[in-house]
Amino acid sequence: MSNDMNAATVQQQLQVLKMIMGSMAGSAIALGVVALLVLPQDEAIVPAQLGFAILVSAIGGIAAWFLLPVIVKPLPRDITTPVGAGMARLRSLSLVQAAVCEAAAIVMLMLAFTMELNAIVVLSGLGVAAAAVMINTWPTTTRLLRVRRRLEETGARCPLDELASRNV
């Protein structure tokens, strides 16, 4: 079984994935800036509100962390394009994880208007959501190895982490 993608192609696709995930994280920060301009900025920040905002965003990040076995199914043993299929599953996983983190950010923003939260509290919660996007989706060597292990559970070979770190 030969690899269907070379190291340069994998690295190129990972660069695109990094740009997409960076922009997803940036959109949470952009929502925070909008909240900062629209919501009231009281002098005193209520610690319970700050804890609540961080908790809502952290729940999205934690939920996204546990999506790997749900989204990434092992590759069939006789697959002819394992790396291409692996990259497709990695992209799907990353997009779904980012969407879950962004959903928590949107919920945080909606709650901000109904609970009349301080703008700084909302910005803090959305900052945690942006961090959750990056933690969950950035294609680090460790993340690629986790995905590879899941893809190879049935005996297929999909060396995403090796191709990503190879010098081209």
C-alpha cells in the first residue's frame, strides 16, 4: 500500500488548516470586541459572572476535546488512499471541534444580553473560547499522533505525523 500524498502536500494542507483554525479563534475575539463596544462596562466585575462566563466557554472546549472518537472513524485496512482519507477526517474533526467551541462563544454572547453581563466578563469568556479552539484544533505533532492512532486502529497505515514533520 503506497501513500497517496507526499510530505509536501500534507504540510501544505496542514498550513491551510492552521489558517482556518486561526480565523475561527479570531472570530471569537472579534465577537468579544463587538461585545466590548455594545455591552455596558461597569466599574466592578462580579466574580460569579466572570466564573460563569469562563465556565460556559470551557464547557465548549471540553466537549470538543471528546469528539475525536466520535468524528474520526478508523480507516479500513484495505484503503488505497490512507493519507488523503486521514487528512479529510482530520479536517472534519477540526471543523466540528471549532464549531462546538464557537457555539459556546455564541451562547456566551447571547447570555450576555439576557443577563446584562459586564463587557469585560464577556470578553474574558470569549477569550477562553478562542483558546479552546486553538487547543483543540491546532495540528500539533501530539494531535496528529492521536488522530493517527485512531485512524490505524484496524491495521491501516496513515503516517500523518511523520509526513507533517518531514523536511521537504
